[in-house]
Amino acid sequence: MKHLQQWNKKYFKYHEKFSEYAAWWSGSSEELLNYYLGVDTYQQYTVNDYNLEKQGLFWEKDIHNDRSTMLHVPIAGDIASTSADFLFSEMPDVKIPEAHEETAESGAVDAQDRLDTIIEEGDVYSRLLEGAETSSAIGGVFVKLDWDADVKEFPIPIMVQPDNAMWTFKWGFLQEVKFFKVIDHPDNNVYYRLVETRTKDDNGKGVILNELYKGTMTNLGTKIPLEQHPDTAGMEEVIEHGLDSLLAWYVPNKKPNRLWRGSALGESDLQGIIGLMDAIDETYTNWVRDLRIARGRIIVPEYMLETDSNGNLYHDIDKEVFVALNQGPAGEENNSIDNVQFDIRAQQHYDTAKELMKQAYSGAGYSPASFGLGDSTNNATATEIKQQQSKSFKTSAKKAKYWTSTLEDMFYWLLQVDNYAFGNNNADYKVQVNIKDSVQTDPMQKADSINKLVQAKAMSIDTTVKQIHPQWNEKQVENEVNRIMQENGMAVNEPDDLV
């Protein structure tokens, strides 16, 4: 998108920042240099709207003929990956509540079975991990539903990077979104781009518009028929599916966005810690430079040097037998062989890097212990782990709320698209999503805690069942409570039943 700012300048500041986050997330030194030094951009002075005056970042300094070592520690990737692990270390429970009642309707059971099949065969779990990592790094991710009978016989959830989208929000709700991607560029002067618009018609029904453009690196170009490129040939220009949904959603990473206050966009975990990550790279680079500079060197007088076949002087320190040498004029100071060895400031660099890392992880909303920088032990219980990593769990819980509401809506409409596109007959049921805790409590420890509360008469049977089965609905809990009371002789018959 950074090459298409002339197309729509409204989104340029957002996409430009996304490009910076993406460079750090990539874990590539080359990507960072390309971004901060303006490589491959159509105008160098617009490469970084947020640092036009070059604020002195390590990666902003031109290194040509100056430095040969530029180390990059992939902190951003570590944060994004850990964020995804906290959210989706396990596949969420995706259930139609009516399908799990004691006397469940056949329509609900069939819809649940179909949903389970799509989740498994559509590799939805892996897609959720992809989306969660993208959201952490870039600040959010778009999710859309596509379908193609030539590929799979069910709808496919697709994660779309936010720098490949242009959006319209109203009161924080997505109203329209354009997705675009380069499908081909045979040379630098020709780019084919597919622009897909998710919108609604005058009756509030969903419509998908597909357009193909032929342009250059910096210009969208002109609209051409879809048939003019093999990748889009056969694609419908207008899909009037008639559903009451865009079939596209935006999942913010976390809110509010402190950089763009009032924006509906989420805030990246990297917001506010780029300077720290830059300092970490500079610290490790200086550390390795210390190692290089501190390599032992032997300084010998010139007369001790030998000459190779090309007339170049050298001294072979690996030679085991030396012949007698002319020691030079007596009394001269340059007759000695000197050994030069500089100190390596390993501990200072280690302490600096560790402290910077702690600040970076904390600034991203996570406990340093989640990244191995705490006092955690191998035998720690789930409760102890949660105490040590409480900040990480709180951050993850906030993010889970955004994902839960989106996934419940997305899975519901996935079944409706399955009806529309593949002729299935899924009943109209709402879907309930429960994102699991990334650290599971030991069952024995949990049972012991509940038992002590019950013995102290501090917990009712109803609450006990809910604690043991948090995924159950009210009807399931009620049935289990009744069974427990009957089995333990605690049920009281109605007076009329005694007559």
C-alpha cells in the first residue's frame, strides 16, 4: 500500500505506520534498513512520516562505509507469537448451546456437527493463530468469509492484513471495507491488482464487488475486465448474496488507540516500544563489536614479516619452527613482540540488554516472566504461574473479548453462507465461543480447592457445578444440580406428591 498513497491519501498515515510495525515484526535486518533508509520507496523523504527529522534511531543511521555489524533481536516477533499463544494455545470451544441440552433438537445437533467439520477440515485453528499474531503486531486484523467450490465444499475464514485494506467505520462498527492485493506484476512497469469491496445495498443486504486494475507500482491504473487475467477469469463482478452481513469483520488488538485517539483501529503491541527494541539491537550490536575488537592481536616489528609471491608482507603465527632472524639494530624499541587484548564488557552488555527487554515486554502489556525473564520455576503450579505472569493474563483477557464477539458472529454467518453457497440446510442457531485459558489448572488442585469451600459451606451446589463445568449453559447446570441432589438424598418431594 505504501506505493499507492496517491490513490487515497486518507489511509496513508495508517498504512505507513503499519509498514513500520511490519518491518519490526518481520525479524529481518534487511526489512528494517529498507524502511528506515528509504530503500524501494518512490520518494525517500516520505519513507517515515513519524521521523522526518531522523530522531537518531540505531536503524535510521546510514551504515554504508561506517558499520559492518547490524544485529537484530526479533523482539517484535516474540511478542506477537506469545500474544497468539496466550489467546489460542488451544482451539476455543465453539458450540451451539441448544445442541448440548439433554433433549437437544436434531437441527441443532446437525448444525453443530457441520460446524465441527468445517472447523477441522478448514484448518480454522491455524487461521486463528495467524490472525492473533497479525493483530498483535499491526494493531488489528480483518476476517472475511470466502467460498470456492473448486477448492473446498464449505466457506473458508480468511485473515487479511490491515495494510491490504481500506475501511469505513461508523460509531465503531465496520460499514464497508475494500481488500486489495497484487495478483501479478510481470515487470516493474505493470501491476495487476484485485480490489474486492464488501458493502451493503440500499436494503441493507450484503454485496461483494470484484474489480481488476492494471497499473504501475505507484498508480492503481485503469479498471479492466476480470477475464483479462487468468487469476480472475471466471470470477463474478457482483455477488449479491443477500445476507444481513458484510461477511467481513475487524478485530482490534486492544483499545483505546493512544496514537490515533478516537479511531476504531486497534493499538499494536509495538506502539511505544520501538525505541526500546532499537536500543536492544544497538546493545547486541555493540556487544558483538566488542568481541570483534577484543580478538587477540600480535604486533611484530616490520623486519619479522615475510613476503608472499605477490610481494605482500605477512606474519605466519601458526608456524611451529622459526629460523634465526636478524634482530635488527641493538637497543631499538621496536624489536619486541607485543600482544594486544582488549577487555570484553560482557556483563555490562548483558545487564543492559536484559533491562531493556524487561521494559519492552512490559510496555507491550506482558510480564517479563512470560518470556523467560522472571523467577518462574519448572515445578510452578498453575496458580503460581498466573501470579508471576498476571500482567500477561490480564492483557490476554482484554484481547479475548474482541475475538469472542467477532468469532461468535463469524461462525453464525459461516453456517448461513454454507446454506447460500453450498445448498445446505443449517438451522438458524446462535453460536457460543469460549476462549480457553492458556494455563490449565491442575484438576486435583482445583478439586481440592472446591472441596474445601464446600466443606466450609461457602459454595452452593449450583456454583460448584459451574466451577467444574464453566462451558455448560444454565439448563445443563440445572440438570446436573438436580441429579446430584437426588443421588445424595437432598431432593425434597412436593407436598402433592406425598398424597
